[in-house]
Amino acid sequence: MKKSSGLTRRILQYICGLICMAIGLVLLKRTNWGVSPITAVPDAVANITPLTLGNATILLHLVCVILQIIVQKRVTLKSVLTMCVGVPFGYLVDFFMWLWSPSLVIWQKCIALVLGIAIQGFGVALISGCDLMLPAPDEFNNVFSQIYHKKLSNVKMCADAVYVVVAIVINLISTHSLASVGISSIASVLLTGRFVGLSFKVLPQIKMPPFFSSSASKAES
């Protein structure tokens, strides 16, 4: 019973984390000052295709899962689960995009920018604290880091740079603008990690003991 309730808590926290990440993403998008690097490519694709931002996000998750399988040279349960998570996350993004489409003045955009990064950072902390599975792009970074013995922070930095460059190329070719990259993108890179750390500091209980390793050790015993 205790194990079941612990898993239920992890799942509920994970769902709350996905919701927070989707809300934060939409808040940044509505500033029209760019989006976070990881969302830049889906945003650029959505700008030039019939795909919604949520559908383009699902597509990015699918690509990251395929890359993860290629790097690992096998299909794992975790890779399948990350894709299963990517689909509802994309739908959440589209739901909040539909729910909130205001015309903001500059001071409102500034508030949306700060709130978007803060809520997104809190969502990342909630998901990381569960130790279940990360969103596909982050999970791919982890897998790449482990297999090729690279520092995770460096892998993430390189991945963010690739997302930004690809988004810039798509935007310049199609719309001759930098619609997906701007102030929000830079602020997101600089501040999201700080809000993640602040979330763990203010609410340490959201960081749970490792789930997969503890489950494995129990199975061995």
C-alpha cells in the first residue's frame, strides 16, 4: 500500500509538472519575444506549417525518442514512456494556447515573461523530483551524456545551441525574421535553472528518493 501511494504521489506530481511546463511555455509564447531554446524549433515549424505548436512539440519529442533509440541501439521502456508523455504534453500546450490568447502591452509582456520562466522552472523541478522519466529532449541529453561520457551541462548547452540555430535557419528561410528567438529565449537560458534551484530550496519535499534504482535494489533483494 505504501509503495502504491508513493507511486501515485509521483504520478500526480509529474502531471502537475507537465501542466506547469505547458503554462510557462504558453506565457513565453504570448510575449512575442521568442520562446525557450527547446521550444524554438517547434515554434518555427508551427509558423510555416499547418501544425499547431503542440503538434510540432510532439513531433520534436518523437525525433528525440528516435535519436535516443539510435544512440542506445535498442528500444527501452523508458524511451517508449517518454513518447507517451510527449503526446499529452503537446495537447496541454495547444489547450492553453487556445485558452489564453490576449493582446499584451509591454508591462504585461514583462510580467508574462517572468511568470513564464518561473512556472516553467517550477514544472521542471516537479518532474525532475519524481525520478520517473524526463521529457524526451531532456531524456535524450541524459542518454547521450551517459553513453558518450560527456558532462550533462555541456550536452544540454550544445543541444540548446542546436535548437536555436535550427530555429533561426527555419525562420530566416521562411519568414525572413527571428520570430522564435528573442529576449524570452535569452532570459529562459539564464533564469530557468535558477528557478529550478529555488523551487527545490523552498519546497525540498518535491525531491523524492530515486524510484528506478530503489525498485531495482528491492527486486535484487
